[in-house]
Amino acid sequence: MYLRSFSLLALGAATASAFRDTSPFFLASTSEILANSAHIKTSPALLDDLSSKLSACPSDYYVIASQPGVHSSDFTTRKSAPRLGAKMTGQDKAIRSTVMVNEVAGVLESKRIQDVLERECGAQSTVVDGSSGSYPADFGAEPRVIVVDFPVLPLGSGRSQQLSDNDGLLADIIERIPSSKKYTLLYTTSPREYEGSASGIYHSESNPYDDPVHQELKRDYSTYASGDDSSSQSLFQEYQYLTPGIFMGLLASFFCLSILYVGFSALSSLQVPYAAFEKDHSSSVQKKQQ
């Protein structure tokens, strides 16, 4: 579990602002769900993981809360969603499984999760309008999917208060579930629009693979000139000739050549007289005379 002191996301403000087209995801369950948390994940990959885990129907009730227009930075304070934070940080002793994804690239649609539960578990659905604040006193027999649709958070000063109010409404709905029954809370979000952005976030309907992750991998051709101007660019702007590996190889070769040069220079500087290789006959003559 990532957090013990409440901050739903263990991210600083600088890290949280690095991904403006992502939003968090939270799962808390009183059942044993073997799933791992992650820092960043795409919405299709997260949907596949949830589908494989939820197809086993681990709980009796499933609460799917949809909160559009949020960002990871909205959950970095204690007052943002205290009841949700209690479930994610181990303060709620009834919770046995938690999953948290700090940054979900793309939009994880709650309707897709609802369809999986209805198809695989035969669950009936009850939709609650989060903007009205009203919900039925009895949600019926299990298995049951309770879909809570919250309105988009405002961009002004009432943003944190609205998120806290939504958190309180979600806690009240969960309290209506019988204590003897198991439940799974899935808190889905969608990215917020920032002030000063004209177009916000665009999601293409014609191409299902055109999500924010693929957009980051596309080459930006706007910086390249059109026509004959592109041929006049320097080759050093197109290619990298001196890589770190080549530089390290050249540096090692320089040291090796320097050592060899010093060795050969030392050998060539040795001076031995020619008389050192001639036999000394005077000593043998003296021995014979004796």
C-alpha cells in the first residue's frame, strides 16, 4: 500500500502537473482481489485487468463512482476525499483489497465496467444521479451494480468543496449496503480541463487507438520546414555522430596508446655498450698462470 498518512496519491505538485491528460483510479473492496497498483497505466490495459478480476464475481455489490474533470493533484490534500482516503490507506478495517493507479492515460469508461459485471455476474444496475444527492433507500438483492454519476468539478474556488461533498454522498451510499454483504468500490475519473485551454482534451471517435499515449509517440513535424528548406539543414541537426559509447572507446584507446608509447620509449632509450657482449680473456689468462 502506497500511503499511510493521508494523501491518496504519493506525488508532489510538480510530478502531478507533469501529466495533464491523465486522471487517477481507485479500487477498494471487502473481498480478496489480487491486483497490483501502478503509477501509470493506459485505460485499455486497466480495463483488461479489471475485466479479468471482476469476471470472477468476488463481491455482492459493486459501486462504480464516475467523477469527471479531476486530476491527480486534486487528491493530494486531506480534505479532498477523506472517506475514500480512509478506505485506501487502511483506516477502514473492513477493506481487504486496494488498487490505485496514479495516472490513467485515456478515459476509463464506467459503462464498460458495468457491462462486464452485468454480463459475467448477472448483476442488475441502479443508477444514482450524483448532482441531485438523492438515492434509493434499498438497492435490491445482490448481485447489484450501483452506478454513481457525479457532475464535472468546477474550475473555481469551490472545486475542493464539491469533491468533498461528492465523497460524503458516496460514503452514505456505501453505508446503505448490508454489513453482511461484500462490496467493491471502483472510483473512475476522467481528466480535467485547465483554465486557459481553448480546446481541452480531444478524443477521436474514428480511431480507437488514438489515445494520449499514442499521441505522445507521434513525431512532431511542425518544426520542420516545407519544400527545399528542409535540405539546407545541417547534418548535425539530423544525426548524432559522437555517442557516449564512441567517446568512451576513443578515451580508452588514447590511454592504451599512451601506455604503449611510454613503454616503447623506455625500451628504445636503453643503451648497452658493445663490450658487454665480448668474453673477458684477461681473467682466464691469470688463472692459467697461477
